[in-house]
Amino acid sequence: MATSSKNSISKKLLAELQEYQKQPGITEKHTELLRNAILASPLLAAQITESLTRRNSKGEVLLEGFRTETDKNSGGNFSFQTRLLSVRSDRLINGEQSEEDTTFILGHEIKHCFDQERMNKLFENLKNNLEVQIRQKGQRDYTDEIKTFLQVSRELEARAEINGFNALVSAWKQKHNGSIPTKEQLFALTDYMHDFIERNRDKNGNVTYRFKAGLSIDEKTMELKQTPQNLEAMGKHYFDTQPIMGRGFGPKSNASYREWYSYKVIAAIIQQEQIQHGNNKVQLDLEACGIRPQILQDLEVDINCIEKPSIKNGKSNTVAITPSPSHTAALIAKYQAAAAAMDADSPNAATEMARSNPTVQKIMERFDAELERRQSLREFENSRYTLENMPERARDLHAQITDKLTAYVKENNLPYTKEGLQNSITALTAEAFDQKMTQVDHIGIHNDKLAVHQDGRFIHDFAEVDAFQSRLTPERDSFQNIVQAEQKHEQEAQQRETERQMEQSRGMGMSR
């Protein structure tokens, strides 16, 4: 890669920084701080400049530009769907994030940008492996699939972390006329360097600094190479570690990379198992994957559905799962067993007695009546939750989203199945209906969220769903959500009308 001096900037990078400044809430000062953090490091500047022109196998540029990161638990992000690099603009302006912090974060994320095809391949392989596994009869242990997924993710995060380190070393050298920083100087630059360097006291009380176990540094350049040894060490010191309070992922900021990378996948597996096999348990060894059950629960994964595979003779011996039958299913099973006994071709004393017993006859009649009632109820419920029975606004939104998402998927060559696409359309329709949207002007995927936007509104102007999870959400569930949302809106309207009448009765009002 070519190097870049502190005062030089490519036309393409300048153009993208100007686009960044056009975003709502972004000022010239925001842009200046981002620009300075990039140009502070010749290595980082060269990598970002290259990413704006280099193209992937699909002919797309690796980096489309910069956006504001909205996740409060994240310092930055690179989206593999939009190919946008997001930064915490609020931290740039309020001083919470130093120039060194920003340089390191950008160095980390730009490595993800260069590794995007490897990451996309990882998710493709995961999807294919899960599809093969879930079609298996009997034993379906997902431990190996999750472990493989996490192992590759671990390596990619280690690669990114090392690049962030080297970007900051490059910045130091430029700032100090090419001099090589000491371990102590690097340690003091930013907390991010504490993942690489540790501070200790010797027996005499003197403070010492050393690179963490397993890291092999080039002492002449103070750079870390992307060697297997260093990748393994960074995987241990970064990906495998439990986060310090407040510095993790998720709503409680307590999730590690292992939990954060895997929780959506595990939730999807649970849902797909229930859809395809009716299973109420999923075979997965969380301990072997380094995943804490409590953290999954904090991320709203139903851990009661996860069961550790049994071990026999050193090998996983997953027992076939017998799902817990619903009351209706149990009733039907009892009825079918009784009917089979009554209709047996080979009469015996038991069946003859059953046929002649008035009590048994009454029981069978009650079974017939209850079965008919429940089947009718089920048919009614199924017919109720269809597109034809949805409110007019929901049907309009569904049609608009169908057109736009179908075109978006085709345009971007996204790997949607026919069923998955229909599920996502209906899930997004339900969310848009709940947000009281009346039309859809834009659609896209950002930060793993499938989102729609309506122009000209200041509130209720967008709706979003999890892009992966929505594929697995049955249409019936989404239609049911629409019905519930309509009921909620009606109750809200009634409440507002009641409050208006109460205000009028008090002689209170507002003039405009």
C-alpha cells in the first residue's frame, strides 16, 4: 500500500468526508476531527484511500463512505451489507474519544473492510452448514457449527485488532519524526493498547511494561505481524476475554464477542428447530463454545430451549428430542388411539366391551365434539391471520415493501430464499404498521437491520427489523402482530378522545 503524508489527502477521501459532513447533526468540526484521526496515521490513510477505490469480486468498492455510529456500546462499526464505516460522531465532538482512540478504532474497522469477503464467506458457510444440520433426522447437535463460526470470527477480530495497533504505531512515528515508541509510551496512548501491553511492578517496586503472552513484536519497527502466533495470542487476549463492566455488547454492556457474535444465530436455530421439527430443545454445548448462558438470557435468547448434548465414550451422543405435545395434539392422539381400538379388525374381549359400554361411547362422542370444535377454531384463526384480512393500510404497506425489498434483494444479489423473503416482507410490514407509517419511500440493510423510511415525517418515520431473524419469522406471527397493533392503536385513540373530552369538561384548552 502507498503511504500518505500528514498534509495530503486523496480526492476520493476528501469527497467522502464531504459526504459525511452532509449528514444530519454533523458539523465541520466533526469532519475535521475525523479527517485528522485518519491523516494522523500514514498506514491508516493509505488503507482507507485504497479501500475507497479497490473493488471486491462483485465489482463493488470495498468502502462506500462514512456514517454516524448509533450503537452506544460501540466505538465504531463496519457494515458488511452497506460497506459503510460508522464512527461515534458524538464522542468525536465531546472529547470522550481522543484522536488516538479514533485512529485505533478506524484501523480496526478498516481491516474488517478488507476482510469483508472472508466474513461474507463465513456467514455463507454457516448458513449452508446449519441448513444441512437442521434437515438431519434424529441427532442434531449444533455445537460444531457454532464453534467453527466463532473460531473464524475470532481470527478476523484478531486481524482487525492487530491492524488497529499498527495504525497507532504509524501515527506515533509520524508525530515524532520517525522515532520508535517504547512499550510505556504506547501503553499511555489509549486504553485500547492495554489489550497488547501489560504494566507490572518488579520485586523492587519498579514499574515494567511488556507485551502480553504470545505476542511477538518486531522491536526495530514496533509493529505486529499477522502471524498465526500473534493471531492466536490476540484471540486469547481480546476475543476470548470477558468484558470489563460497561465495555461489552448488548443492553447491559456485558456480552463478550463470543456471545455477541453467536446470540442471533442461536436464536435463529431455536426458532427454526421449532418451526421444522416442533422441538422445544436445541442440542448445543455452550460451555464448549465459551458462551455464558446468563449473557444469552440478557440478550433475550430463551436458554431454556438449549440442552447440552450427552457424552458417551468420548463422543457426542445426542438423543433424539421428543417435543412436548400441545393440549390439542395430545387430545387428538388419545382420540386416534381410542378410534383405532374401536375399529380393530380383530375383535377381542376388550374391544367388544368398549363397543358395548355406554360410558366409552359417551367419551368418544365428547372427543368427537371437542375435536371438531378445536379444529374449527384453528381453521378460523388461520384464516384470520392472512393478508386479505389485514387492515387496508397494512395491505398497502405490504405491497410497497414487497416491490421495494424484492428489487433491493435482486439489485444487491442477496441470498434470500422465496420463503425467507416473504417472511421478511411481512415482518417489516408489521413493524411499519405498528409505527403508523403510511408509505415506504426507502428501503435498505444497515448494521444487520432491515429498515424502511418514510419521507416528510419527523416521528414514526422509519421501521426496522433484524435482517436475519425476520427471515425465520412465520408470516402468521407477523399478521398476528398487525392485528394486535391495530387493537393497540384503537385503544390509544379512545384514550386520547377520553382525555380530550375531560379537558373540555374542565373548560381547559390550548389555542394555536
